[in-house]
Amino acid sequence: MRTFPLAVVASLVLVACGGGDGGPDTLAPLPTSAGATTTTVVVATSLAPLVTTTSTTSTSSTSAAPTTTTLPPGLELILRNDGLGDVLFGVAPEGAVSYVSSLLGAPNRDTGWGPNVSDYGVCPGTRFRAVVWGDLALLFGDQSEFASGVDHFWGWQYGPVTDIEAVPVGPATDGLVSIGTTVAEILRVYPSAEIFTDEVFGARFELEPFLGGALSDDSPNGEVQALYGGIVCGE
């Protein structure tokens, strides 16, 4: 921005008005004297350019459809050595059946109460009952390490599989051992697991007390065919 002395400004005004020819309309220049203060008038010779801000809004014409993932309800049924999912061994049969039914629906079969000798073998106590959902069975009786003289939940059995895929899908130990897990995978998760062959029942494994199962064979590629928790009925 340029600045001009007041006298120069006055001259510019005269020129703009057509004066300056010495005629009566001519204004005499303003006198100046030594020591006088010169007043400076600021004249803007140009305007600063306007700053224009362009706001760009990006609009996507593609909208992603919401993704819905349905998890198998059997995932909540963790196969444990002290129970199944949130149900512990020793609880009343009705409580255990109600809990599993809330996840899997009504059972496929209920043997009702009968003698302790059944298709599951010779079980402890004087009476036995099994409630079944596909390949998962809850086992009940009146005598075990978990309670005595009262009907209670004392075991579960998952497998052997009666179809192409285990039903329900999802039950596994907290180390993800389930139907189809190999011996090599078992030992990777449970290094202290026991792999052995029983003269009567064949190849077996035990992860910890009250938690084990049956194998196709005891080689590293042998696969889990069934898992058992709690009490296992004998021959």
C-alpha cells in the first residue's frame, strides 16, 4: 500500500477537478514551513484479493449393506470337566435341561428314568436318565462324585457323530478341542494330555480329570470322535 504527503493529495484533487491552469479557480498550494509536521494520508491503491474458500463435500453413492453374523448357539456350551457351559455338575436335572433347551430348543429324546444299566453302559447309582440334543447328551443319576442320594446332573457326552456333521455345532473345550480335532492339535494346546489305548474302549485321550474322549486312533493324525465330561459309564 502506497502513502502520499497531504500536499500531493491536494494536487491530485485539483487535477482531477480540471484546475491547474492558473485561473481564478486555481487553488494555491498549501504553504509549508520549516519544522512543520507533514501529515500523511494513506491511499489504498489496490484491494487485497478476496479469499474464496471452496467447500467440497464428497458424497458416496455406494452404501454398504449391514452385515449380520449369526453364531451357533452351541458355542456357549463350553465342554468342561465340572459341567457344561454355565451349568455345573450336581445341579437338579430340570435346571440343566432348561438351560440347554434355552440355547438349543427342545431335546430330540428323553429316556426318562430307568435302571442304571442302559445303552450308555453301567452307570453309578440306582437309576439313570439321558436327555439328548442330536449328538449331545446330558446324563443324570442319583449317585456320583458330585452328589449322593438325590437326582442330579453328573455327566455329558458329545458324539459319536451320527450324521455328516456334529449336531449341535459349536461345543468345544476352552482350548477348542472338539469333534475332528487331531491328536497333534490336542497336544499343542494341552501338552500334558494323556493319549492311550484302552483294551476295551480303544484309543482315548484325557485332558484333565473328568474331561476326555475317544479317538479314531492314537497317531498324530488320529481324530476326536467323542468327548466326555464328568462321569463315564462303564461296560
